[in-house]
Amino acid sequence: MRNPTAFLKTEYDVMVKDALDWRPKELQGMSKPRARMAGKDVLLLCANNYLGLSTHPKLINAAIEATKKYGAGAGAVPGIAGTMTLHTKLYEALARFKKTEAAMTYPTGFAVNAGLIPQLVGEGDLTISDQLNHGSIIDGVRLSKTERAVYKHCDMADLARVLEEAEKREKPPRRILIITDGVFSMDGDIAPLDKIAALGAKHGAMVYVDDAHGDGVLGEGGRGAMSHFHLTHKDVHVEMGTFSKGFGVVGGHVVGSRDLINFAYNKSRTWLLSSAQSPAVLAACIAAIEVLETEPQHVQNVWKNTAYFKKAVNDLGFNTGNSQTPIIPIICGESHKARALSETLWSRGIYVLPIVFPMVSKDSARIRCQMHAQMTQQDLDFAISEIEAAGKTLGIIK
């Protein structure tokens, strides 16, 4: 009899052979630069917790007190009986922080893109996406019935070409949506959002930014890529982000005009049909915003560490691509070499995973180093020294 699930093992075995499988190790404690992973004390060099807020006492205490007062869960989807006082407070705090009219949250950042993009565009529309956009954007676009076009990574001439060709059609698209990451998660470079917004305005297109890795890091006090470029929500119409990286908690969010939020409330099924976030998460997110508003040292420290580490690894001869942020890839080329570098560093007391196809192209496998505000000079020097030794052993640098 034919085994209908035989393909599961077959395809997984191929991934293992090609060094394309994920092998995460268990984090046995808090997400800190010095962490306990799989029974071993290591320097954690691949966490999204850029500012260290996941272990900030204000966030921890807020989560505990909220659980005591409001319980462990919200008890319903937000559109029915799950919108709690803490949801309203978080929406207000986020809108204040982002200097905009309104805000709302989702269970995850992925849920924002999967739930909102298909409602913004559909049949008869055109969505224009950066070549290196995050998988959640790609999936969100695929879930819609929109026509899809891709422009070369951060290439404004190519984006202009796609827009101009769309305008010249006998039947132009009903709506055009330009969508981009704010910070590209595998390369650490920043989208030219000011130029994208200008092209959008010229051609009457909506502009949508996924700022998951810009939140808490870029702009005034960590307000993100739009703040970095001094843009408003009249320039970029949809700003999506997450609380799971710079903010140190979990959850997605959308900020923008009141019209946008009213639309999303009523149309986005990943919000309408998902249980509301727990009180602990909501309270911790509110506390994270308050920390960013009152403690600028966290953003300052992550950028100081970024500058130091990036200069050192570049001086050693590693290829860090076009990184402009605390995401610093060390590009090795083929997947087996990236896997070997990761495993060598693990043996030397550093945990940093290889990033391989399909997360990046087959010829650009890398380890992705991510800076942390709480890393000390000793931590950085240790990482640089061990990466140098491993790189020379594996022939990645001379």
C-alpha cells in the first residue's frame, strides 16, 4: 500500500544532506548575551532581543502584576469579548509613541502581513514588492488575488519602471500597493523609504512598510524606519511592526490613520479570528514603550556595539554585505561552510545559527550576528577573536 506521508522523511533527509535543515538548541534561561544553551554557557549572538528589554525589570514586573489583576488570558477574540482595558492602553501608548492617529495589535507580526495585505489589495490590483522582502510579506501577497510584480532589491529605477509600465496599460490597476521591509532581516540594510514614498506619491500608490527589525532600533528613540527618514503616515500609509524584537516581548502591530485601523478591525481575519493577546503580554508591551520613552541608553548602547563589532569583522576581511544596522551577516557562500562556521563557534562558546536557503540565496549562506545593548566590551572582543580564529581555520579569511 502506498504511504501518503513518505515524502516527509524523504524531503527532510535531502535538507539534512544539503545542510539546509534547522538545528536550534534549547535556551535554558533568559535571553541574555551570556546564556545557557543546551547545557552549555555561551555568548548568544543571534537573538532579536536587540535592547535586552525581554529581561528588563519593568517589563517583568508589569507582566506579573497584570496577570494577577486580569488573569492568564483574555478569554476571547478581540472583536467579541477579548478587548481588555490593557488593549486600549497599549493602542493609545503605541499611537503616542509612533506619533500617529491610531494603532492596533495582532498575535504576531506574521499575522499582520497574512491578514491585512489580502484585504488591502485583490483582483484587479497590483502589488509591487522588493526582491528580498520577508517571507510573511510574500505569503500575505500570495493569499490575495492581486497581480504581483517584484523590483530589484532597493533599486528605485526598477521600482519606477514597474510603476510607469503599470500606468501605461490600456487598463491600469485599480489600486497599486508598494510593499517593503524597513530593515531587511537577513542583510541588515535599510530600505530607501523616503524615495519609495516619493515614487508612491508620484504614481498614486499605497505604501506599506514592514518595520519588524527597525522598531526599537532606528529613528528617534527607536521609533523606527519612518522616524529615521522623517516621514509621516501621509507618506507611508501602512506601518507594520512587531513587539518581538527591539521591544523584547511578542506580537504584531499596525499604526497609521484612524481610517486604516477601522478598516483593519473589520476586515483582517487574523485579528478577528485569533484570541486576543494575554494581559501579561499587553502590560509588558506597554512597559517596553515607556522604557524606550524614558531610557535612551538602550538604543545608544546597541548602536555603539554595532559600530565596534562591524568595524572589527570588516577589518578582518569578512564579507558583511551592506549591513547598516545591528544585523551583521558574515557571508560564507555555500551552506556547508556556514554550517561549519556555526558549529566551530559553538565549540568555542558562541551560539549563532547558520542562515541558508531558502532564507537566503543558495550562494549566500551566512551566519547572522545580531548585536545586543547589554553586550560588554569583553563580550564583543571574545566574539571577534573566536570568529577570526574560526574563519581562518575554515579558510573564510586568510
